[in-house]
Amino acid sequence: MRAIYMAEILSQSQIDELLNNLSSGDVSIQELESSEKKIKEYDFRSPKKITKETIKLLKGIYENYCRMVTSQLTSSLRLMCDVTVEQVEESIFHEFNNALDDYVLMGLIDVKYPDKTMADSQILMEVSKPLSFVIIDRLLGGSGEEYGNLRDYTDIELSLLGNMIKQLVKLMGGTWESTMEIETELSKVETNARFIQSINYNDTVVIIVLNVSLNQSNGKLTICIPSSILDEIFKKASTMLRNNNKRSEQSIEEQRAAIMDSLKFSKLTVAGTLGNAQATLQDVVNMQVGDLII
């Protein structure tokens, strides 16, 4: 139902005039609708917790990660590869989990911090079946063509894919260096999304979808990061930045004071020129005390 706000109550004559204008075509319904106040819908059951600045920062971080993954896959598989950020959005974990197939390839990634006051956490990386079977085909000596029948994985295939995911996970920690130093390590590979219990179903998460173009085949790398991890990382990074700025200011003042102290005891040779004059060597030899040089 559309709400219409009116500045005042219309009189009968104004109503008649408005109806006449509508019937004659002088005023269109579109013009009336454009004058209405726009109402923005808001879902109170799942309010947005991630700011646009955070989304933009994450996009920049994982654009850098895409370049590293492109290089890694190209060198490992010896195929032309292109990885780009397709989407960065906020979601609820149970919505993300329910959208997955029952049989998936999910890497559980441990996130470790040098700061021991921060508890270790975990994020997820899902590799789509079209991408994983192209990787398997190439690793086993094939041309890297897309596999038609997307069946379940064998134990050997899971072992091969686990090693590949481990390489991609190692690269992820380096992309966060500009924000905060973290270490990422593959904990395990899970094939049933329903068994994942490291993230609560009602937790807010950020879903980062990377599009992988490999040998004319397209697949997805999907990364799921709980908002609690982002809050902790950015809060700690902000505190570290403020402390670093304070230490930098203190260091500059200390350096300035040390320089001034060292200058106090410096010995300098000072020479001054009072004026210039021309004189012959004979005049200089014959100079006596009290003579003036003009």
C-alpha cells in the first residue's frame, strides 16, 4: 500500500480541479507519483551491520588477493587464468549455508593473530564443482576441460584439491598486511555444509564471491567471513594505528631534542669579512700599528 502525504486537506473545488486536470491530460499520474515522498524499506529482522566503508575495504583487499590467486593457479596448472571479485555482500550464515548443495568442497580456514589477546577464529572458502573438476582434470594430466557430470569427489580427488586449497589459503594472510598482520592456515576440508559448526546459524557474515575463469571455463571461489572477526580486526587495527601515530609523534620530538642537545656542544669556526680593499704588496709590508686601510 502506497502512503501519500499531503501538506493540507484539499477543498472540494481543489479536488474537482484535480480530477478535471487528470481527465483532460493536463496532469499525469506519473507526475503525482513523483511528487510523493519516497519510503525506503528496512528489514528490522535482519538489520545491516556492515558499513559501506567496510565493504569497500574488503573489496580492495580481495582484489589484491585475486591477483595473487591468478598468478598461483596459472603457474600451478599452466593454464591461462583470470580471477576477479564478482560480489561482496552482507548475509546471514544460515541463508548462505542453505543455498549450498549437500555435497560441497569447503575449506575451513584458521585465522591466527600475532596479538595473543585476540582469540583465533575461522572463516570458510567454498570451491564450486565446475572449478574443482577443471583443476582435478589438469592435475591428473588432462587438458583442463570442464567436466560434464558433476559427481561426488573421490578420496584421491579430495587429497589433490586439499593441497591446492592449502596453497590458496596461504596467500590470503598476505593480502591483509595493509590492515593487520594475520596468518591463515587450512584446518580441514569438509564435504557436507551441514556439518559446519564453527559459525552460528544466525551470525551476520560477509560473502565474497570470486569469479575464476580457467581455460574457457568459469567457476566460483566463495569466501565467508563472520562479522565478529571483521569487527575485532578493524577495531584492533584502528587502536594500533592510533598508538603508532602517538609513538611516531613522540619519536619525532625525541629526535628533535637529541639534535638540539648535540648542537649545544658543537664547536664551529666562524670567519667574518668586514670589508674589501686593494693594496700593493709594498703597502702591506710597510704597514704600521695604527695605519688605516681604505
